[in-house]
Amino acid sequence: MAAGKIEFYSGYKSEEIPRLITISGTRHRVIEVTDRKRVLEGTSGDISEVFRCLLDDGRRVSLKRPAV
């Protein structure tokens, strides 16, 4: 996926969830986060967060970022 920018919302518990994503210059709202998990990268030992999201155009995408 060619994501230019992912914008997150931080709630009162400081849990950040994706709200907007830019794909090929077009902004899309994240309608729903259907899954969220932390993944241990086997080779580096780094921890990432993976979000499975439903976008406003009906697409389902996976977003990955380093864990906060």
C-alpha cells in the first residue's frame, strides 16, 4: 500500500488509533478498526502494532507502525 500519511487520534487513555490515511494523495477516513495486535519482529526483536481497518470507500487495509 502506498500510504503517504497516517493520522492517529489519542484518547483519554492515550491509546492511539488511526483516524485518517492518505493513499496516493487522497485522504480516507478510517470507519472502523476491526483488529489490533502487537507483533514481535523475529529478526530485529522490535515490537510493531498492526491495525486492520475499514476505510470510507469500503476497502480493508492493514496499517503497521512501531509500538508506542
